[in-house]
Amino acid sequence: MPATLIKICGITTTVALDAAIRARADYIGLVFFAKSPRHCDPAQAAMLARHAAGRVQVVGLMVDPAPDYLREVTAMVPLDHLQLHGHETPQDVAAIATRTGLSVWKALGVRQRADVAAADAFAGAATRVLFDAKPPAGADLPGGNGLRIDWAVLRGVRPALPWMLAGGLDPDNVAEAIAVTGAEAVDVSSGVESAPGAKDPALITAFCAAARSG
């Protein structure tokens, strides 16, 4: 069975980035969303992405990006993938992939089994879907809230494209989450922080080790 792919999202410092690289994460995420405590401006993100180049793949997270902002970020920041965390449709995803030339991931909120079925509509547009816990009504953040999906909802799912599990994962529960869901890839943000937006290198190391323990 292939090793589980690991993404450490919400990187804002070279210290956290180096910890993710040492722990052999496959991806790091840079957040371009001003309401998030993990927000990076394009100049900061460009520095981090250049630091990561050739050592870990870089994912840029955006929420319903305006065309001008999307153009600014992708011109300044060397990204490997875009992750869309808003209300983007399959048509939006396909258009953004064409416009940027990047592979595009689509995050989908999941509360029940029916929510998982929405992934198949993105086949041929997105290269991966990310299943995250649905935020509560009125939440400022579409993800990174530390909320957990009921993993049983995902047991045995076989979407039409590769998928990643997010939502409330941490070093203590990620191995169980993988065992229950069969996730081929996992994403963590708040679960490896000592405070909102403050990544803890020791927790990054522990998370990556636990995700590979199965």
C-alpha cells in the first residue's frame, strides 16, 4: 500500500517550513485569505515558496479568488498546486486551471454521506478533492477550524478523483483516521499549532510520524 501523502497547511515561517521538510511532508500550504490567522501576503509567500523549491510541493489556498488577485499571486509565488476553498463550481475550477496552468484541488465540506457525492462533479476539472468538516453557519473561516468529520461517513468512499482528508486531525488521531477512512492523503493545520497560526515544529514531526505509522 502506498505511503500516505501529508500536507502541512498554513505555513507562515521558515522555521515551520523547515520542520515540515525535515519531517518529510509531501506538501505545504500557503493561505491567501485575509481573515485567517495563517494568511500570507504574496511577498511573504513568494519567499517561503522559493525556500521550499525542490524540497516540498507548494499549495496555495484561496477562497473564491478575484481574477486580479489570482493573477497577482500566481505571478509572484511559484506554486505547484492551487487549493480552492470557497463556492467554486466545476466550471470555475476548470477555468482557473486553464488560466493558471496549475493543478487545482477543490475543498468540499462534509457532514453526511451525501456531501461526499459532490466530489464526482469535479472529475476532469480538479486534480484532487479535499474533504473537510463543514464549518458552522456564519463561521469566518471555511477551513482550519479544528472541526472533525465523522470518519464513518468516509468509510469505503471511492470518489472519481484522488482525495485528501482534513478537519480536526492531529498527531493523536491521524493514524486512526487513516485506518477508518482509508485516506490516501491527509491535511493538517490547527492540529500542529500551539496557538492559532503558530506552528509547533515538534507537533509537525509527531503528526508526520503518526500518519506513516500504519
